[in-house]
Amino acid sequence: MALLIETEANRCLNCKVPMCQKNCPISTPIPQIIQMFKANNLQEAGKKLFENNPLSVVCATVCNHEAQCAGHCILGKKSTPVQFYSIEHFISDSFLARFKVSEIEKKNKSAAVIGSGPAGLTVAIILASNGYDVTIFERKNNIGGMLRYGIPEFRLPKSVLERYHKLLDKLGVKIRLNTTIGGAIRIDNLFRDGYSAVFVGTGAWRPRTLNIEGESLANVNFGINYLENSLHHEIGETVAIIGMGNVAMDVARTVFRHGAQRVMLFSKDNHATASSHEMSYAKLDGAEFIYGKQIVRITSEGPVFRNAVLDEDGNEIGLEGEEELFKADNVIIAISQRPKDKLILSTDHLEGTAKGLLIVDDNYMTTHEGVFAAGDVVSGPLTVVHAVNAAKKAAQSMMDYMSSK
Ligand SMILES: Cc1cc2nc3c(=O)[nH]c(=O)nc-3n(C[C@H](O)[C@H](O)[C@H](O)COP(=O)(O)OP(=O)(O)OC[C@H]3O[C@@H](n4cnc5c(N)ncnc54)[C@H](O)[C@@H]3O)c2cc1C
Ligand code: SF4
């Protein structure tokens, strides 16, 4: 490992216009970090990474590097790009382990953070590091959001979240688990109880449905619901997965690890939306990809399809041929998610789009004064680094707002 990351650091050309950094959604100062690493300035490099991206250690593991830093490294044009993420992981991992809180001047103002996924964690860390009193409200019995309940353990070891829990403790962040805001406690109650600003980072947890016959049968589940608690599902030998996005790939790889022998993924088009990286791993695990099939209903025997008629771009424009049953013990639908509407329904003046996404202004403030939002609940399902990047900006706006009051 040490040899690998040293070799990678030595290969970096320290470009004047670093394409790796330009294509990182959170603009990680990649060449600068590599130079610090080479100069053995690990603590400073770790601090810089953490301040730019409090979830740097997570992003080093789960970002789509082929589409971002590595995919744009100049060396990749002729040979192998620098694997910056290995260097980033090493530095951030060691920084997190030694994280110390310096003396913080208290602002005597408190903020509520709803949701403890990447967006909520980022806001909580930034506000607490700047002297605000922070309470996280999380509806689950543990922190992490999709990092814990979506991304499988074999891709992101959950021990990293225990380390973030400790970090929050060190920063004095209070965490109230098993508490759904919009239920017994509403956003207005938070202002009543003295919070000066509220951050909503509740993600996108409502599975998109197919709206076809058979969706409520016992052999059917939705991808994120399955991943949330995969241990407690009897998955059977043959599994049909509807959808070919990244979540579908995680479902495929997870069902193999729970005993499935044959796993088929279906797309109505002639292409997948998952990254090539995720697809290649699912393929290695043995998943079969079946294109041009539009699902028409689900039976207790498995899903029923018709052939899709495709346009020149490979997108479905109609149906043809006879119905075809693909026998399967279980059918899992993984065709994206949207936010739940609990908060919008329970909060006056909090407005969302037709898809249930919260509407925010340029400062990430929602239509409700003092309530800010970022992450999947605003953008729809994206990625960890996008959630962190937006949450960083929202945290700054919250601090400006609270200090102006
Ligand atoms: C299966 C899967 C695999 C993925 N793989 C990757 C990957 O490899 N790389 C990558 O970058 N991204 C990946 N993503 C996307 C990434 O996980 C999300 O974009 C990111 O987690 C969004 O962060 P967030 O904080 O906005 O929301 P979330 O992570 O969804 O967190 C929202 C939190 O809010 C809580 N909450 C919701 N409503 C309430 C309420 N009313 N009151 C209190 N708490 C509430 C939820 O319980 C949750 O903890 C994946 C997503 C899934 C589903
Ligand atoms: S593009 Fe590649 S070689 Fe250039 S600074 Fe980035 S990692 Fe180094």
C-alpha cells in the first residue's frame, strides 16, 4: 500500500492546470495535496482535505473516480491516470483517526439538522466547528443515511460511520435518533424551542414505482427497501431486477451475497445508466444484463415483459411481440427514488416541485424563512460528493443568516 501510493504520488506531473481538480465536483486541490504528501506533511494535507470536504475519506472510497479525477488526469490520455483516491484515502483516514478539536469560541446560537446522511453530517460538522450548538434529528436508529442503509458493506465498511459518530461527539454535536421531523415534532416546533436555523438533508427515500399490476405482490420489493435490511429477506435462487442504474448494481451484488444463483437485470432501452465501474463488478459477480425489455406486469412466478421498439438512440418508443415471462423467485424494482413529502405536508410555507424536491434559492434557503436544504432532497438522487458540496454552501449561508439575526 505505502509503495503504491508513493508511486502514484511520484507519477503526478503537478500540472499547472490540473484537469483532475477541475473535474472534481468539490474541487479537491489534488496536485497541492500530492505535493504535501510527498513532503511528508500529512497532518496539513489531512486538514486541507477535511476542510474542503469533511467526508473526504468516504468520497475517496465511493466516488465515481473514472468520471471525475482519475478519468480526467492528463496521464490517462496515454497511459494510466494517477490514482489520487488511494492517496486521499490514506491521508484522510489517518487524519480522522487523530482528529482533535481545538478551542472553539461559542456563538451561543443553536441549529437543528434534520437527517444524518452526507449532507446533514457536513452541515453539522461545519456549524459545530464554527461554534454553533448543533442537534441532529435522525429518523433511523443510526447515523449515515444512504452511506449506512444504501451503499453495501462490501463497498463501504460501516466502521467509518462509527468514526464520524465519535467525531460529532468530540465536536459536541447532539444526536437525537429515532426521531422523524414532520411527525410528532414539526419544523415549527424547532423554532419554538429556540433553534435559530434549520437544515433539511432528508434525502430521497421514496422508491419510484412502475405503476403496473403485481407491484404489491409478496415476491416484489424496491431496491432501497431491500438494501436497507437485506439480511431479513428470503431472496431465493433466481432474482429479476428491474432497472440498470447504480442502485440496481448494488442490489445485484448484494443478492448474490445472500445466496442467489441467477441474477438478471432488465432495461427497457439498449443501454444502462449505471457507471461502467459498477456494471463491471456486477458482471464479475455473474449478473446477466437483458436489454430492450419493457415490463408489463409482475406475477408470483416472475416479471412479464414485451420487447421494446427502440429509436436510433436506443430509447424505447413502443412495444412489439408476445408477452414473455422470466421465471424468478423475487423481483426487485430499482428505477430511482424521490423525496418523501412528510416535511412539505407538515410545514406551512415549505414548498417543493412536482417531484417532491425542496425548492431553494441561491443561498440554499427554502421557501420557509430560516430553513435551508441541500443534498438529494433538493437535487434528486445524485452522489455523496454532490451532497457534501451543496451542504457546504448551505452551511455557510446558515452561518451568515444566524449571525445577521
Ligand atoms: C444503493 C445506493 C448506492 C449508492 N452508491 C453511491 C456511491 O457509490 N457513490 C456515491 O457518491 N453515491 C452513491 N449513492 C448516492 C448517495 O448515497 C446519496 O447521493 C447521498 O447519500 C445523499 O446524501 P443526503 O445527505 O442528501 O441524503 P441521505 O444519505 O439519503 O440521508 C438522509 C437522511 O435523512 C434521514 N431522514 C429522512 N427524513 C427524515 C425526517 N423526516 N426526520 C429525520 N430524519 C430524516 C434519513 O433517515 C437519512 O439518514 C448511492 C445511493 C444508493 C441508494
Ligand atoms: S491531472 Fe494527473 S498528473 Fe496532473 S495534477 Fe492531476 S493527478 Fe497530477
